[in-house]
Amino acid sequence: MAADGPSSAEPPETDGTLIVEPPKKKAAGLASVRSAFAHMHKHGHSVPSSIRILGQMNQIDGFDCPGCAWPEPDDRAALTEFCENGAKAAAWETTRHRLDWKFFQRHSIDDLARQSDYWLGLQGRLTQPLMLRPGSRFYEPIDWNEAFTRIADSLKALDSPNEAIFYTSGRTSNEAAFLYQLFVRAFGTNNLPDCSNMCHESSGVGLGETVGVGKGSVTLNDVHEADTIIVMGQNPGTNHPRMLTALQKAKKNGAQIIAINPLPEAGLMGFVNPKSPAQILSGGTQIADLFLQVQINGDVALLKALMCLLLEAEARSPGDVLDEDFIGLYTDGFAELRAHLESQDVDALIEAAGVARADLEQAVDIILRSRKTIVCWAMGLTQHKNGVGNIREIVNFLLMRGSIGMPGAGTCPVRGHSNVQGDRTMGIHDRPSKAFLDRIQEVFGFDPPREHGFNTVEAIHAMFEGRAKIFFAMGGNFLQAAPDTDRTAHALENCDLIVHVSTKLNRGHLVRGKWSIILPCLGRSEVDSQAYGPQFVTVENSMGVVHSSQGHLKPANAELYSESAIVARLGQEVLGPETPVSWCWLIENYDRVRDLIAATIPGFEDFNARVREPGGFHLHNGAREREFNTESGKARFTVNHVPDLALPEGAYRMMTVRTHDQYNTTVYGNDDRYRGIRGGRRVVFVNEEDILEAGLTAGSKVDITNDFGGEHRIAPRFTVVPYPIPRRCVATYFPEANILVPLNNYAAGSYTPASKDVTVRLTPSA
């Protein structure tokens, strides 16, 4: 095994002075416009150039935002269908800065490891294949032929296909994802971990078990039509800013919004639409009618208390609260859930949730005035040991009121990366269904592997233990997205070969295997020209709409391959030209790829014609039609237990969050405007009473430690920042705090790392 403590695994401390200001009460406004254009300018774009690029984003004939998966409205705004953080993502990808081989001659991987994540990405676009040879500390340029030959020879030399791991990020297009899984299964393994494993896997499992489809049931129009919207464990102002426009429209139509979160995020409180002068002058829209500040992982207790109060209301007014007709016709298991709820101590549940009873009763009053209720959530619910239970409890709550499968009501998991849902639809899954594998065999004439592959947690274990020897990453920054950073780094270092398909330099490139290769690829905003001319790709948004995306910008380098072309070349080199398809012929025209998708995956019939319709098309969703694809054919109520939230003396419950200058692991800057942080990332938000009780002060430097499983983990020198967070709860930024997230502390049923509930201690730094 590699030596302990790889220097390149941990982001260094940020240079400069940390400034702490009062957090904001509203999101967006003119500050977001200034920020968007400042980021475009920082990456070399003039105002006209910025307008031209941003004006193509999320347009019908333009490119899909490389950020979040929030859908575009039917009446999308011409030129301005983007948000501040979408502009940052576009600036990051379309930067005029370039990295060439001279840069890597000047900087060893040790030099680069001492730089911040922000600095690494700021250097510019990767433009040529690079290789790190055994014993060397410098990447050097290689040509494409040598790169593919080395990768292919290494794969073919394995004792078993299961010794290779093929990771995927959520920015990969449907076409690239389909080809990727086809290649991997033809190669002989289901080792296809992806970023879903680390974010919404709990949503997919929980929804699949209860309503028969692992996707949300609502459309964007449902959000606009809802009477009540509950936003749980989500920070839309930073992570999905365009969602605020939809919530604002819902408010205008009469909806009431309940926000449930440990932190009073600006985007949950208020929104100033930067596209509206009237909004800017008036001060914007109040988003949350009610804010329930739940303690970290108090969500099951809160939902259970809500349902108990609904049963009490039903007892007072029989037939007015529960939708008995829906429950009887479309569900099973309600009797067991009802008996469980009636056995609960409501006061104990409310105490475990950490909210005031009066506030919870106000929530019940809002809910009782509406059956058109939507629950939206993100990783604040999924990244817990009981993450699947959290989702099942949301379904219980909605089923009681008949609020699934009707206009303006249903489930709304808000996905992160722009095509993470599409990747899964295309077959990126370590546990594919029998039906999907049977269809692969039918269409392509080979029997794909049937045994389950490695998910993210299992892949890290396999590499750490030497059972996996090649790691191939189609996009993303696996090192910093994964938990237990040091262990993940050691695991990667054990590999004979690591391959990254990337547009920009990131810290994952600095943790080396015996051999390491970087294959640069086109960005989504760039022209993808193949033998039959410029091509478009497709993506699936968070609400199951499949639509096209086409870049218009000149590529950062004329020699760059698209992701689809990289997979096709790999298939040709490893499997040969005709097994299971003619890879070179296929990549000449992406319509040919889409024809194969249409032949393989239900719902994509006549794909090429339907996706050319403006705005694309909705995939069928059984839950939306009250068709529940479960064993019984009905939606399932489930009994989920409240997690034990007891803490050892002096310990805290930590959750990891993003800054406003960040998307997933990509750091656009060192500020967090909405939370009042400027010039630093190594901060820990702590309740003022806890600071006083611990003998600390604002600005104190502390080491954050975790001893899960008998292993001591330490994230050193974080600055204490007083913040309105519940007692005994703290918040930190990832990836800086990912070292504290234990690899073996994950959600039952989904293996999603429990990044939102880590037991830690704060110790004054030496």
C-alpha cells in the first residue's frame, strides 16, 4: 500500500485574510448580475463576448448549462435563461486561458498540490493528452495514439474485467453515457460507479421501493400550480438558483412555501429576480412563509410528528384530512403505518426534530388547506445513514393526502449535475436491472455480465485492497467528491493505471497511480464536429425532460475529442471494430447512437425525431399517472424509525455544504457571499452558545476530528464562525471536510456516504 498521508490529497489553507460579515437575507438581485459578468471577465471575456455565450445557455438551439439539472420553462427567456452560478460554470468552461505542455514542465505534481483548488482550475483548459510515468513527478505530453494504445493494452492485460473501474460524472451526455456503459459491459464488467452514488442514490432507492420509479413525479408546471411546496434539506439560492424563479411564480399563483433546513439560507428566505426592475426596486419576494429550523438529521422525526398531527386532525374531522379513496385504491401498508404513528410520543418527536410545537402546528394548518402539495429535497436528506428512510417518509406524508399523481402535487428530488439523471437512464449503474441487461443482449448480440459491480464505496475498498487495478474516470473529480479523502487517495495510488477524461486540471489528477493519463475533451459549449458535420447531444433534466444541447464556440484545441468519440476510440482499440458495434461508423453521426438508444431503452422510441422538437419530450413516469411499478402494483407505505441522535459529551453533529462560489467540487472563488464569508474556505459554522460553552471565540482556530471505526481523522486549522445553526450542530465546506466523512458510514440500502451527519469534536489548533 502507498505511504500514509499523500500530500496531494488535501486542499491547502487559503492565502489571504478571512473576512466575516452578516449573512444575507435574500438571494440574487443586482449583485448576482455583477458577479456573473465579473467571472466572465476574469476568464478573458468582454461584455459582448459574455452576452453572446450566456445568451446561448439553456436556449432551444444552444447548449445546456453544465451546472444543475433544473428544467427550463416552456416560456424561457430569450438570452437570459441562466443564473449567476450557471454563468460561473460557463466562464469556467469557456475560459480563454490554456494549459500546454510548458506549464507542466514548470510545475511538478508536488508544486501543484500546494496550490488551492481554485488556483488549479483557474489555470485554464487542458488541450493535449498528458501522461505521468512511473517515478516521474511531471506530466508530459503524449499523442492520442500512444494514450489509447497504453490504455487498451492495460485493460486487455488484466486477469479479469472486474479489475477495472469505470466512473462517470453527471455532465456526460446521454450519447456518451450509453456508449460508455455499452463498452464497459462488452468489456465484461458492471463496475460503473457514478456521482449518483454520492448524492441522490438514496432518492432513487427510496422512490423505487415505494412508488416504483426512482425519479421525481412532478413537472415544472406542477411547481407553478402547487398550493403548498415544502423545500427540505436544500439550498436553492446557491445550488439551483433558477428554481427560485419557479418558486416565485408559484407564490404569485397563491402557493405557500415551507422551508425545512438546519441553516436559514438566503435562497430559502427571499429572492430578488435580477431580470425584473420592479423586483429590484421592491426588494423582491419572500420565499418561505414558514421556516422550520430542524436539527441535523431531525427530518424523520419532523415528518413523523407532522403525520401524527394530521392523524389527530383526521380524528377531529373524519374524512377531511386523509384521502381514504386514494389510500384504498392505490396504496398498501397504511394500516401498519397508522398503528406505528399512533404509538409515537409526539412531544418526543418534536424534541428530536428540534423545532417548536407552535411552528409545527402552523405547518399543519398550511398543509390542511391544500392537497396540491409538492415536497422538494436535495442532499440534506439523502446523505445520512437513514437517507433512504428520509425519502420513504416523504412518500408516506404525500400518500396520506393523495398528493402523488395529480396536477400540482408529488415528489421532487432536485438533482445536482445537469445529466446525472440521464446517465442512470442510459444504463450507468453498478446494479442494472435484468430487463435492461436482457435488452442489451437482444439488441447487440452478446451476453452482458450479470453480477453486480462496484458502487463508489465498494470501488474505493477494491482499489485500496488491490482487487481493482485500473480506474477510468469519465469526467468529475472523484478524489474530492468521495468520502474519507486520505483513504480514497491511498486507494487510487494502488492502481496500475488512472485515466481522467477532463476539461480542467483538478486535485484528482495529482494523486498518481503507477501510470496516470489525462485525456482532455470538448466542453458542452463547443462545436462537436464529426464526419457528418457538427453534432448535438442530449441530456435529461431533473424532471425527466430529454432535450438537445449543441455547442457553438470554437474548441479550445482543434485536436480535442468529444466524450463520445473518446469512448468510441476506446471501444475500437479494446474490443475491435465490430464488437458489439462498428465504433468508428457509429461516431460519425450521433443520430446512429440515438437509434441504438431508441432500440434499447423504453421511452426513447423515435428518439431522433422527438428530440428535435423544440424543448424535447417528457419521459413516461408511472408515479405521475398513478401507475406504481411495485410488486403489488400499488404505492407502498413504510415504517421508518427515528435515528438515534444522541451525541457523546463534547461532540457535535457536522454537515458539509457548498459555498456560493462553488459547484460540486469545482471552486470558482474563495467567497461565500450569502453566508457572509470572504477570502477563505476553512471555516466551521457554530452556534454562539456552543462557542461560549466550549471556551472558544469567534475567529478561533480549531482542528475538527472524527474517530469513527477506531480511525482518527483530522481536518486542521478551521476558523470558528458564529452562525444561527441549531445547538450541537456545525457546518463546514466540502471538499475540505471530506477527510472526516468515514468511508463505512453510509446510507443503508443506497451506500450514499453520510456526509450530512458526521460526529466530530472541535479542538483548539496548536
